[in-house]
Amino acid sequence: MRGLAPHDTPMSLLHEARDLAPALTALRHTLHREPELGLDLPLTQAKILAALDGLGLEIRTGTALSSVTAVLRGGRPGPAVLLRGDMDALPVQEDTGLPYASVLDGRMHACGHDLHVTGLVGAARLLAAHREELAGDVVLMFQPGEEGQGGAQIMIDEGVLDAAGERVVAAYALHVISTGAPTGFAATRPGPMLAASDAVEVTVRGRGGHGSSPHSAADPVPAMCAMVTALQTAVTREIDVFDPAVVTVGRIEAGTAANVIPETARFAATVRTFSDASHARVRAAFERTVHGVAAAHGVTADIDYVEQYPPTVNDADEAAFALETARQVLGADHVFEAPKPMAGAEDFSFVLRNVPGAFVGLGACPPGTDPATAPMNHSPQAVYDDDALPHAAALLAGLALRRLGSPLAPEAGSPLTASTAE
């Protein structure tokens, strides 16, 4: 692992970030009130540009999406690192009762991206205050379209990884979690952190007829039902249990009346895998199973298989670096190595396919709420603790500072000291 450069005045980033908490909270509430969907987020983009004004950054906006790319130049020459914050919301009707709840019907920051944006703005302010300590540059990636539109890849195509003038050497992102961990607890792991995500639509085509005479028709409904159960068996029989996969059928559609055999039946599924090898095997098994069952039932099937996001895979060295940095910034008792990946998906995976880096989870469960039963991300009742904002800002800034050669003072109460850092 990389060593740390000597430094005369180590600092507590979390203490500094807490001084920013009122301004960060106000920004987060403003973002939360006006959530936007997809790739076109003009209101969010304008708020980000206003929040970054005066920090001395080199800023450009996207062409195919409402992105913001800002480059913070360090005081000394060196490589560039990237910090990502995603901007988009979800098509969810908010049901939290918060005073700053969404004012736009059917839209909500149910996944906490408003905290990601605000945390990255906070990191920009911390880094601007310490720019002379940076031996290199920091690329701040404010990204639309994470929730299914692949905005990260579009930003990569528009040059975000080379925005500082050369390819970034490392990239980091975090994701707040409304359940499972109290505010300020961070976790990551080497290797797969999140799953690949595919979306599949299957149309089973038969021959319609009267429900009293199924022998005169080709009924797609039992064929569809057999496909759903056969897919579950295929996963358990063909996929290595230590390289798992999940196939979940979330929607089925068929028919108009109890006594009518329909012409077609449809179902939709999500497929989650954690490696390229498992991904390839699951897709092949899915297609073979569906077509085989269709043939056995005397019907046909059309498969629309869309590969959405690859797995989010942390570089082993960068994951260890992120864990050590989090211990120094947040306190050793607030950081742990995740024992296993999560089956959610993230398009930060596209960034990590191009450069080494790490994706970190950060607890944001409000005080007084049981993390084991709190509404989870994407729920209409999901609530995130504003106190996670200084934690997010400090952790992101700490990753950049430490990766570019500046040591950190540990958070008060941590047994770590700057001299014990790697």
C-alpha cells in the first residue's frame, strides 16, 4: 500500500465538515424539495453551480445530460483523483411528512442522492480550503441518470475521467443507506460490492381459443408459469453457489377473461450477478430455459434481454485504502469491512471498469429509528439523517487528500493516530 507524505499540521476533517453542517443541510433540503428524474436535471444542475461558485474550480457542464464536472487544482503537481455524486431522484410519491418533502408529485429523492450531491459539495469546500496540501487535482463528478439511464457511461464518453488533463488514477463514491446502520458508520470491501443488473422482458406467443377447449388452442399461460419456476431451478442447478445469481420475476401479464385462452402472455424479470463469468452463464441459461420450455409446450417466446449495469467491483488496494481513510476520518469504531456484497446495482461500476477505486456505503438512519426496521432506500417512507452530510463530505474529502499525499488527523476518540497510518 502507498505511504503518506509528512505533514506539519494534520487536521480533523469531520470537525471542519461539522462547521459546514448548517449550509449543507439547507442545500440538501432545497434539493430534496425539487427532485428531478433521468438525464435532464436543470434545477439540480443550477443549484450545484450556485453552491460551487467562488471555490476557484474549473467547471463544465454536459452536452447529452445535465451533468457538472468541476476540477479542483492542487497546490503542487501530481496525479488526479475523482469523486462522484449522483443527482437524480426516483418516480416515487413521497410519504414521509417531512417539512422539506418533495413538492413535485410522483418524484422523490427516495435513494438519498440529494445527500450525495450535498456531500460532494461539502467535500469541494473542504478541499478548496486545503488545496495547497494537494499534490495533484480532484475531479468532482456530479452525475445525472444513475437510476437506470447509465449517466456514468455518458459522462465517461464526454471525457469526465480525463477532465483534469490526464486520466484519473483512482475514483471514489459513496452511497447513503437509510436502514441497517446508524448515521456515520461506513463499510466497503475488496472485490464485488454491488451486483450487475439486467432487465428481461419475455413474450410467450401461443394460439388463442375458448377456455373450455384448451386442446384446440396453444395456451401460453401454463408455458409462462413453467418458465418462471424452471428459471429458479436453473439458477440453483447451474450457478456456483459461491458466485451467486438472483433471477426475480416481478411482473406477469396474461388474458382478459376467465374463459378465454389468450394469444400471448408476458413476464418481466431482473437478473443480478456478481461476476462476468456468472453473468454470461445466467444469460445463456435464461435464454435456453425459456426457449426449451416454450418448445415443450408448443408455443414460442421472444426475449428482450437488456444488460444494464455491470457489477461494481472495488480494487483490493483501493478498498483497503478507503477503509483506513474512513477509520481516520470517522473513527475506527464506525468503520467495518462488509462481509459480502449487496445485490443492488450502481452505474459507478462503469467508472470502476476504467480506473481503480472504491465504492463505500455510509449509514444515514435517523436517530431514534431502529436501523433493523427503518424504511429502506427507494421506499416512499425512506428518511435520511441530515447529520450524515458532514460525514459524507469529510469522507470524500479525506479520500482525495490522503490519496494525493496529505495525512489526516483521526477523529476524536479514535485509537488511530496519524503516525500509525499506513
